[in-house]
Amino acid sequence: MGEGFLSYDDLSVIEPDALMEMGGLTAEQVDRIVEQAEAKAGEAEKVAAEQRRQKREQERLKASEEAAATEEQATEEQVTEEVTPEPADAEESAATEESLTDHNTRVEVADRPAETSDDAIQ
């Protein structure tokens, strides 16, 4: 139409008398046009609403996935921190090693059978 009505919604809200006059249409033709325009406008609104719903759902899923990934990363970092022992300073490590070596020596000595006087004679 050359009158500048670009959408079904535009056609569905125009006064039937104005549409008859602009287009040189009969009342029956105008009624039919308006009915079709209202139906198409309703369909277009449903499609737009569904697209908005899908977009919100995609955004919600994306946010949920990002939150899960962030939580997983935080858990991995926490596990790594718990498993990785903190390095001891050099003096503490040397003292611990010396203590263990000294303990092992005592255990070896203690595990030897005691010499008896009969053993000493032979």
C-alpha cells in the first residue's frame, strides 16, 4: 500500500472507514483485511515472544555454565592447594632428615641380637 502502513499491526489498528477511503475498498474487503492483519499481528507477536523466551533461556544456560566452570576451577585450585605441601625451609628439612637418620640408626642397633657371654667365648 502506498499510504505508509508497513506492518500487520498498523493495518489492524486503522479505522475501517479510513482504510476504505484510502484504498477505495468495500466494507467487506476492509473487514477481511483487518481480520487477516489482526491474525498475522498475533502470530508475529507469538513468534517474537518465543524468540525472547529462547534468548532468555540461552542466556540463563550460558550464565549457569559459566558459574559451573568458575566453581569447578575454584574446586580444582582448592584441591591443588590441599595436595601440594608447602616447602619447608632448608634448616627444618635438614633437621628432620637428621632426626630420621638418627632414629633409623638406633632401630638398627636395637634390632641386633644382644651378645651373650657364650657368644663372646667362641
